[in-house]
Amino acid sequence: MTLKTTLKLTAAAASLAILAGCASTSALEDVRMTAESAQADAAEARSIATQAQNTANQAQRDAQAAMQMAEQNREEMNRMFERSMQK
């Protein structure tokens, strides 16, 4: 289940428990624990997403550096070729 689905189900369960009027202390405690678990899962997902974004950003920087180096090498090879053709 996705995080949003979990949060929606948790909110729905809490609402039903309260609206039913039969919400016992243990049922409310279960809902509270489920909500806390969902919040912890959301925090973990956010942390993982941040790490993934950082990794992607680094990969983008590495790719750009590689492209720049390839362009510099191509230009140097062209100059070398032109010098060899002039001789």
C-alpha cells in the first residue's frame, strides 16, 4: 500500500471509530498507534526520497562533467587532426 492510501485508511478508521460512538479506549489506542506508524512510515519515505534525489543530482553533475570532458577531448582531437593535415 502506498503512504497516501495508508494515511487515508487510518483517517477513515479513526473517523468511523469516533462516529460509531462505541469507541473504546483500546480501539482509540489502536487508531493512535496506526496513525503514529503511518507518520513514521511517511518520515522514512521522505528520508529515502531525499537520499534518492541527492544521488540523482550527483549523477547529473557527473554526467555533465563527463560531457564537458568529452567535448574538450573532441576539440583537442580536431585541432590535432587539423595540425597533422597542415604538414
